[in-house]
Amino acid sequence: MRRLLRIREALDRRWAAGPRVLSCARATRALRAASILLAAALLLLAVSTAGAASVTRASVDGHQSLRTRDVLGILTVGEGAVFDPAEVDAGVDSLIALLGDLGRPFAHVSVSWDSTAAGVVVAISVDEGPEVRLDDLTFRGVDRTVPDEFVRRLKLEPGSHLTRHSLLGDIEALLSAYADDGRPFAQVALPAAVWLGDEGGLTGRVEVREGTATWFGDVVVAGNDVTREHVIAREARLERGQSFSLSQLSRVRPRLERLAFLDAVEEPVVAVDPASGEATVGVTVTEGAASRIAGVIGFSGGPGASDDLTGIVDIDLGNIAGTGRSASASWERIRENQTQISFSYTEPWLLGAPVDVGVAGSQSVRDTFYTTTEGDLLVTARLGDRTRLIWSVGGERYVPGAAHESTSTSVKTAFAAAYDGTDAPLNPTAGTRLRASIEYADKKIADEGRDESSGTFAAEAERFFRVRRRQVLALRARVEALVSTEEEVPFHELLVLGGARSLRGYREEQFRGTRTALGSIEYRLLLGRRSRAIVFVDAGYWYREAPNFAKDTKLGYGIGLRGDTRLGTISIDYGLGEGDDLLDGKLHAGLIREF
């Protein structure tokens, strides 16, 4: 059977090497020829099988580190096996390599056989040689002494087996250390001298040649038509004059792949000037759509509740004029006569540092109840490739709709930290996202002439597990807490729960409290880079302190779909809350168009 497979592989290679487009007549001739060759192969297999000799008896002597059946299995000479000298030769090489990994580098294996009328009798002799252990292995630099911190990376220790794998592992670790220290062309020679003691103790010396000192020069970008070259180059974070580091170079591609306006990034290539040691890094990118407009329409009803129509329109402008700047605006209809508008603008890389500065504003109108207007200044510092620290300061003005209430003005400041360790921004299959924030607000109530203060804490975690090739389990947990000096927290300051972005199966902002918690489980079937079908279960908890004490736990569940079409990415979510019949759910349908 192995011979037949080899012939079939040869046919496949021959076919692949031929023209990709064949005429009908030529295809017929090729098919005829293939049939003849396949028939010949089957005949050859039948003849070879009929004439093949089987092993009737096999003996092993001299082995200590391995069992007899293990030796026979490696050499494929167990009783009843078809005897093949080529396979036996390959098995001898594998057996010697295995004994070397067990600390027997001087092992020798010989195999002899006799053919009889009944079959083949095989005799295997194993000479394992002395067990070699490491007494001392010294790495000596030709140009300078090997740094101690490099030596500490090595795993070989006195008394351990010196094997090929362990030695290669230490050499690779040493070369990686030099490559991170600006010496990517360092070389490690095989032991220049080796001494084997009477008791199997090995002493050796390995020479290290550092090579030319190398440093980063320019980052050259190809494939960018809209984005300016320096915008992509700065995101690589390889400063000119910085000592070459293989670890830093390996992070370039993941960093660029996380940019929203790039669809694909190839592995960087490096060209080094041997005279100066300057390393020019080249990156080829494929640009994608940087901006998008998204619209969502939601419908909710149910027993004893009025039908509500909600809507969201988001406009995100990314990579404005190829500079990496971004802006956004949104409009949201929460219920009838209840709307909210907001905007933001971000200026990246302030003064050439990985710090973004932005402004944001919003206005919320709640029918005749109240209106709030808010403005914020945000500063985002990037720590590494996946962590962000955000500080914001701003103010909010509250204007009540009723004459007997008082206008108030609040000054707020907040700190937040966010970490994204997922493998993809749109449809992650593995990894974790974390976010935590704390906010302090100082409020002045104009008509009453008193001051109040409040603090809000929030934490959220998401975890993604790949179940199968295109199936992902997504877990999400979020908690929020509000503490205030006021005896009764105003309605507009309470934390909200419910809707398409939190507790699905319920109306937008249906529940309000001073503490909220949300847990979610989604089972996702990935249909494409941006597409998926989901089944979800959400659990929410809310609590409100006295004098209007209330608390409750709610469960929501449903299905959803995200799919790419010619119009854009269409999303549909259908959620049911407790007590809802099948037709009483909350429907959210949306369209995302990128440009």
C-alpha cells in the first residue's frame, strides 16, 4: 500500500506541474494515460505484495533504556510485519536519535536478517554506549565575554543529559538574546573542544561570534494609497537609531494589524547595510475602509406595554485625510420624545508620543422631564500594544423640565484602563478584554446653594474560547456601582440596564439603580471575517437604595445574526425577556456601511 501511495503522489506532482488549462482532446489523452499508469500501479502492488516476505521472528539484545516492543516498533520488524530494508534503515536512524535524547549520544545499532522459506528472521543488536551527563558547558565570546543575563537564559545545568534538542534549544535562546541586543548576525559554533570523563561526565566549550552591531533606520511602507507613510511608520514604533531588537520587530505586524484602516499586513522584511549596520524595515500593507455609518432600528412591545420604536445612527470617520485622525457622531432615539446626540474627535500621537487627545460632547433630552449637556476632554496613553490608560475631565449641566426643580452643574474627572488581548478586533476566537473605570463628580445645585458629590465604579471582562474551528463561546461580565452624598440620587444620574447593548430582551434603559450587574453567554458560529450567527442568554441585576428602594434580577435570551451583503453588514437581534411569548420579543435590525 505504501508503494501505491508513493506512485499516486508522483502522479499528483506530475499533474500539478502540467498546464493549468487543457483542451478537451488533451484532457482525454491525459485521463487515458493516468488510467494506464494507475492500472500498472495496482498490478505492481499486487505483485509486490504477493512476493513480500513477512517477519517470522525478531530478537533484540543489548538494550537497557527502551523496551523490546518499543525497539521492534521503531524498526517496524514486529512479528507478521512486511519486511522492508529501507524502512529498517530509517528506523535505525530514529532509534539512534531517540537514544541520544535519552543521554546516550554514542549509541550504535546493527540489524541482520536471514530469509527462510517461512519468512525473515531478524536480529537486532543495540550498543547504547555510556550515559553522558553534563559536567560543564562554557559559552565563550570571541569578541567579548558572554553577558551573564544571556547565560541565565540557558536551561542546561550540570548533571543533566546533554542531548541534541537541549543543546539546540540553548543555542537558540542565546542567539535570540543577542538578536534582542542589537546583534542579529551572531553565530554560535559547535563545541570547539569536548572532554568526556571516565564516568561519562562531559565538559565542553562553545564559541560565540557576536557579528556586526545593528540599529533600526527608516521604516518604508508599500501598498498605502490613502494613508500617509509616516502615519503607518510611527505605529510600528521602531525609532531611528534604536538598537536592533528581534522582539520589537516581531511586534510590528500585530501592531499594524490592529489599525482599523488596514485590512492586511505582511511580515516585515529587513535590509541591513553591512558597512554601517543600519537596518531598513519594509512593510507591505493593504488598506481597507476606515469610516462607517451604522443604523439600528429597534421595536419592543409585550403584554401590558406600549409599542416602542427606537433607533440609533452612528457615523465614524477614521483616518481622516490619511492622517490617522478620527471623529464620530451619533443620534439615538430611546423612546418617544427621548433622544440623545453625541460627538467626538481624536488627535493621535500628541507631540510625536503614543498619546491621543480628544474632545467629546453630548446632549440628552428626556421629553419635558429634563435636559443634560456634557463636554469632556480625554487623554489616552498607550502602554504597549494592548493596554490603554484614559484620563478625562469635563462638566455637565442639568436643566429640569419642572419649575420646582433646580438646575445643577457638575465637574467630573475619571480614570480608566483598558486591555485587549483578543486575536481579532471584529470576530475574536480567543483572548480576553478587560476594562475598569472610576469617576468622581462634584455638583453644585444652583437654587438650593448646596454642594453634593458622587463616585462611580465600573468593571467589565470578556473572554473568548474557540470550541471548534468556526465555533466560539463568548462570556461577558460587567458590574457598576454608584455612591452619592445625596439622600436620593436624581433619576438622570442612576445607572441604566436594558436594551441592545446591555440586557437584551428588554427595552432601552428599562431599569435604573445605584448598582447593576450583567452576565452574558453567547455561542457564536463564525460565517466570515465580520459575519456570525449567535445564540445568547443574558442575566441582569439592579438595585436602588432607599427611599425608593427596589431590586430585581432579570433573564433575557434570544438569537442574532451578522452578515456581509453588498449593502454592508446587516445585523439582526431578537431577544425575549421573562414572561414574553414568542411574538413579544424585542427586535433590533441594523446596517453598517463602510466607506
